[in-house]
Amino acid sequence: MKTAILGGGLTGCTLAYLLKDKGIEIIEKEDECGGLMRSIQEDGFTFDIGGSHIIFSKDKDILNFMISLLDGNYVQRRRNAKILYKGRFIKYPFENSLVDLPKEDILNAYIILFKI
């Protein structure tokens, strides 16, 4: 029996790596694997398209595993990004910094972000 993984994003690639001796094939619709985990360079700047969910993980084992797979092909920087919201700068990622919002906006943000 052949086994395929649909999607070459972070989860699909990790599963394929962990099952590498099992003859797994990744089926990915894009030209390259990576899913939301990619960066683009433009005018000397690097922009992360996605992947912030792994950047902010507090699970050291997961972070060390991911970094080990990159074989030195990564850059670690301290992020100091903020989002301007109603005249206030809220730390990025926005959903982790809801406490910085005015009290009347916190409930609305939860409803919009988490669809509750």
C-alpha cells in the first residue's frame, strides 16, 4: 500500500520527515513545499509570508526540532512589530496582545478573531 500526504506545508513536511523510511509521497499543489512558512525578499528586505505560529511557540523541543531541520538556514531576530489600532500601537501578533486594547474593544476582537 502506498501512502501520500496531501499538502506540503509545515505539518505535511514534518509528518513526511518523521515517516521518511516508509516511502511517503507529498502531494502539493504549489511549485514548492512550505505552505505558509515562506519568506520573500524585496529591495533588500525579507518579509515573512506566514509561520508566525511557530515563531512564538514556547515549546523548546518543537523549536529545537524545527531549527535542526533547517541545518543553519535560518536567521533569528528579536521582533518588535506593532499594529496601529485606533491610535494605539498593539504588539504583534495582535491576538496575543488583546490585553493592550481598550476594554470596550477586547470582546469585539475575540468575536472577530476567534469567531465566537
